[in-house]
Amino acid sequence: MRKYEHIFFDLDRTLWNFDANSSATLLELIDHFKLSKVIADRHKWLSSYVRHNIRVWSLYENRQISKPDLRLERFRLLLSDFNIQDESLVMALSDYYLANAPLKPALMPYAKEILDYLNNKYKLYILSNGFYETQIQKLKSGGILAYFNKIFTSDTLHVAKPQRKIYQEALKSVNARKDKSVFIGDNLENDVIGPGKFGMDQIWYNHDGIISEVEATYQIKSLEEIKGIL
């Protein structure tokens, strides 16, 4: 008998290739809004966005800023790194990014293959801190929405990973037991420590080779390795 029946996946950087899709969209912004004269260093443009995005998402997850503020503040900070103070441009960049990034189809290596492998063997779910409408579009763009029985996001559950309540609410919603469920994701805090404290097994997709004293139930460097676990 299989140990698990329910598999909860993170989405960004676990199945949907956030870094590739986000970077492609951010570079489009420079050309679409004719910013090449003021943004000559495209590497700085990308790295600055990543830095600010991580910070404002942390604020959002800790309920220190709202969803609309998150979406604007990361671009406000990004433009300030290039000495640009233009609120109308902030809003335009944010709108373009939100409309176009989720349309990008790139998936993490072996994402489709592992979903094919798990499909019909387990009940599959998404549990993400992303916004519901955005995550649904990403799943559609990547061609993987049909694999999942239910999509859970922090804005619909009104609580974010790694808070205990989000895992509790998701499992309760599908009548899943902790000991019959496993969480798969790349984020150490949200996808390993959070589920672990809740009492749920985890498969840490450590594609960045992070060294940590935290011991996940399982650790993999490639999604393909899941076949040796499940």
C-alpha cells in the first residue's frame, strides 16, 4: 500500500519556471516602454527586481502590505535604482508584467514528466502563496492545470505559508490526513519547515543546492528523482 494519497505542490520555481518567465517579461518591459537609454545594464535591471520582489513578498506574507501595494512597490523600488521617479510608469510596468508574465509557458525541468508519472496514482493539488487568478493562468500557460484536483492560494485562504493554518485549511478542504500527505516545493521556509512543523512530510526540491541544517523528509535536486520516492 502506498504511504501517501495526497500530494501538495508549490508552483513557482517548483513546477512553473518563475525565473525564466519573469526574466523574459522584465526584459520585454525595457523594449515595450522604450527604456533602453536609461536602462543600459539589463543584468542590474533583472537582479534589482529579484531583490525588491523578494523583500516586498516577505512583507506581504507577514501581512505588512496589501496585494495592490506589493504589485506596485516592487516596480517603484526598481525604477528608483535607476533614478526614475514616475508613478504612471510604475503602474504601467506593473500592469504589463501582471498581464504578460503568467502567459509564459516555461516549466521546470521534468515538471510535465513527473506530473504524468503521478497522475492517476495520487490526488494532486497546488498550495501557493501566489494570487489565485495569476496562478491559474500560469498553470494554463504551462499546460498543466488539468493535473490538479484543487488549487489553493494564500489570497483565497486568507493565510500564507509558512503559517500552520494554511496547511491545515488545505488538507481539511480535501479531507486529507497529514500522514497520507506530502508537500513538494523549493522554498525551505514555506515548503519544508512550515509543513514539517504542521506534521506533514516534505520533499524539498533543492535545485539551488542550498546548504542547510534543516532536515527535510526527502531532498532532491531534480524533479525526476521523485520517481524514486513515490
